Amino acid sequence: MTVRVRFAPSPTGMFHVGGARSALQNWIYAKQQGGVFVLRIEDTDAARNKPEWTEGILSALDWIGISRGSYEGPHFQSENAGEHRAAAARLYESGRAYYCDCTREDVQARTGSQYQGYDGYHRDRGLGPGPGHALRFRTPDEGATVVVDLIRGEPTFENKLIEDFVIARGDGSPVFLLANVVDDMTMGITHVIRAEEHLPNTPKQQLLWDALGVKPPIWAHVPVVVNEKRQKLSKRRDKVALEAYREEGYLPGAMRNYLMLLGWAPSGDREIVPWSVIEEEFRLEEVNPSPAFFDEKKLRAFNGDYIRALPVDEFVDACQPWLTGTGTIAPPPWQPEEFDADAFAAVAPLAQTRITVLSEIVPNVDFLFLASPLMDEAAWAKTMKDGSAELLDSAVAAFEALESWDAESLKSTLEAVGAERGLKLGKTQAPVRVAVTGRTVGLPLFESLEVLGRERTLTRMRAARLRLV
């Protein structure tokens, strides 16, 4: 038997990080088993689907390493509508489903409760198809449905607690439960690896598989992903869009490494491991069924480690979208003609050790490419106090006299200026840093001044001094 797994997102919004994790788990499992990864776009919600959302899914999969052409699909659920309707008809004709015209209000009036499920009113009344007649599955009265799950063991659901659920609406269109089952059957899916939130639907889907005469797939429900309050990640409340992390400057390697740790861990006391190790060691059976905490701070630290591990030339290349404003990345504050690739290459090794996401490169190097620095006024007010004017005067005079404009000479010169005033280097360089870069923190100062050059450095220091008059 060839293992066939599927990832079946809906194109109704940005790509959820939880979906990305499920895609990776399916992808790895298929590769381990010599099987096939199938991409199915569940696009039957026509009111919410947009072509750009589908393209977003494909692009996001590309980004995390599931590239186009390496999987089967994308298939579109809407293209299988005929099979969905045919399956509904077979279930009705075999007596495994029946028509019902009850409204929610009708059921509430009979049961006296808005919380009680459908009461089976039309089970044996022989209502035929017609406008407004929904098709309900006839759930067995006795016994239980056992779901064999690679992660959760054998959850058991008493059939009497499963209501006769709707499989086709009053207009004849099949609902998600049936469409999903029929698609999996049609595509020969052998393993369904998906989020825990789908587990309550699984006994109903397994009953449909049985009623249609096909052996159910092997199930594996991975843990729900939660925030720091242990609430399920929500698009309305949490930062969940994979695209947002990509545009902020997370590396795909760091993201997929971190996503695979949500509910699973590689061997040994380690978390950052080569992707080849994850592909070799990942086991569905070892996934922890408990909710998995998506810790953005930890992810950010992961990303910083990945950035620092890049060869410098790869780091320079990775920064280009933020330096040039390409794609969906916001343009930087400088004009294209102001950017100096050689200057950036000179400071890139310094910046690489200080940023945790690639978008942070812009505020770290903008002083190199602007005619004047973007001034942080709070930093100015905090730093430029009594004595700063005189210190800048002395520093300008000392820098003007330098024969060699290099980091070591600049540092020793400014140390001497501070020593004359009884100041340590940290106190001495603070006004110079603000004058030249507009900020109190940033790249190493003297290496930055070396790259910025004598003329531009002195011009900024003089401008800051005039502002202090």
C-alpha cells in the first residue's frame, strides 16, 4: 500500500501557523514512508474564497520548503461536487440517511432545550427529497465508534450520543463532513494527519466511511496550538499568519524547525537541529497529545540563532528585501540611489550578531544611507545634557586631527577626550552616537564611524552641536 496523506486548507484568509505545522508533519510522514503528499484546496465556501488566498497557501508552502511540483495537486474540492452528491444519494437509497424538514426552532420546541441535539423526529416518517429538506445520516442506535489514532490511542464514542447529523443541506449541497470523506476516498488517502480540533468530527466521518463501504484511513490528531494563556491560537486575537512572520524577517529554516517542536522533540537535549535530522527522527507516535504552546519569544530567539549561523554572504542576500523594499516588504527610509552596497557589506558582520529578525536590519543601518540620521527625540533628550556641547566640541577637534580614520584610532581618541573630563568611554561616546546615528543603541560605534567616513561623521557632530546652542 502506498501511503497517501493530504493537507486540505481552505482559502479564506492568511496561512495559519498551526496549518503550517500540520503540512510539515504530513510532508515528513509521506517522505519517510515513500508516499505521496496531496494538496487539496477546500474551496466550497464560495462567499469567502479568493484566488489570492489560494496563491497565498502555495507561496507559504514554498517558503517552508514544500515546493510546487514536489506534491500532487493542488486539487480543488469544488471540482468533486458531483461525487459528493452521488455519495449522498447512495446513503439515502441504502437507508443510511433520511430527509428532514425540521428547523432549529422545531427541535427546540419538541425538546424544550436549545442545547439538546436533533431528536430523530423524521427517522421513520418517510419524508422524501424536496426544497428545504436536509439529508441526515442515520446514526446507529447502539454500540460505539472506536477511532484508532496514532497519537491518542483509541478514543471511543458511544453512538447513542451522536445525533443524526446533517450530510446535505436543504438545497442539496453536501456539508463539509461528507465532502471531506468523499474527497479522501476519491483521492485514496490512507492517513489523515490533522489538528486535534477535528477529533469530535472523526466518529461521524468514520461512520460515513463505513456506510459507504470503504475502510477508514489511519487517524492522527496532533495537539492544538495555544498562546501563553493556554487559549487556542485565534486569528482575531493572536499573531498567527505565517505571512506576517515571513515579512517580519523570520528565516524559513528557523520557522519550520520551531513548528516541528510543537508537540514533538528530537533526541537528546537539543532543539535546534538540521532539517535532515528532523526528517529522520520525527515519529507521529511520539507526538505529545497535550496542547502545544506557541512561544513567540522563543521563536524569535530561534531565529536569531539561525541568523547568526548564516555565512555572511548569505546574510547579506537574506537582508536584501528589507534593504530594497521588494515584494510585500515596506520600503526603507532611504532612496534606492542612497543605498551603498559596499558600506552595508562592511557592517553586515556587525549587524548579524545583533538582530533577531531580518526587518531589524533597517533601523540598525539607516544612518549609513540617509543625509541626516532619523533622530530619536527621547534619546536626544536623555543624552544631550549639560556638558554635551563642550564634549562634542572637543571630539570634533580631536577627530579632525586624526591622520588615520579607523575604528581603533577613533576609539583611543575619544577615550582620551573623555579622560580629560573624568568620564569613562561609555559616557563619552553616548552624545557622539546620538549625534551620528540618532539612537542610543546600535552597531559598534567606532566601526560604524569608520564606514560612515570622516566628512559625514563630522558634519553630523557639528549639526548636533549647533542644536545645543
